[in-house]
Amino acid sequence: MLDGWGNTELINIEKVKAFIGSFQPHSVSIFSFAIWNELERERFNTLVRPHLEQALGIKLDAVPTVDDDIIPVCCQQMNIARSTVDFQEASNFWGKQGAFRLFARHHALRLQAHHVTLHAALLDDAVYNETIMWPDLVATVQQFNIDQL
């Protein structure tokens, strides 16, 4: 929804608002490869988050970082030592599509322990449309290419 850190013009807001209106999520989070670490999260929270929340009319929930949250979770799901995977490898191997799938599976497993189901969706221009169902976890994960909405 952003066109780079240097240009914080919000894009695709109407598409995202329409999707949120029809999907009706319990929470909305950010899953971005642009938020690599705590410094980037602070920049996002300070420079972009207030404008994004106002434009969407919602409060954002989680804003995971690539280094501290996304890669460790993906490595855990793949049973790979975190110390052996850097951002470039994660990006090249899993991409946004695979990383979100692994990240969602991690959360579905955590929620299953509390008898809570997961239905997660990602909107991004770097993914293709897909729906994954994990019957054992009672979870559904969808990814939508925002340019095709």
C-alpha cells in the first residue's frame, strides 16, 4: 500500500477498504518485507501508521519485522536453524507468498491450542491468488494479488 519509504503516498486504499469491508476481519496487521528490523518498525509506526490507520478507518494490530519475527517463524516451521538463513535467502527461496504461508501456519498452530480457528488473508502485488485450507488446523489462508482485485 506504500510506494517506498521515501514516498509515503498511500496506494490501493479503496481496494483495501473494500476488501476489509467484505472480509470483516477481527484484526488487521501488516506483513511487509520493508519492515526489516525494529528501526524500520519505528519509522513505519511514526511516519506511516497514523496516516494508514486514518485512511482505512481501523487500528492496526501486529507489525512483525522480517529479522525478529518473520524469518524466525518461517525457519521454525521448516525446522531450519535461524542462524543459517538471511533475508536474501528467505526472500529468494520463500518469497512473500511462501513466507506468509509459513507465518500463517505458525499462528494457526498456536490458535489451535486454544480451539480458535484462523482465516487469514494477504493483499499484495507480489503474490498470486491462492486459497489454502488446513483441515487439521481448521484454518484457511488466502492470498490475493491486489492488482487483480
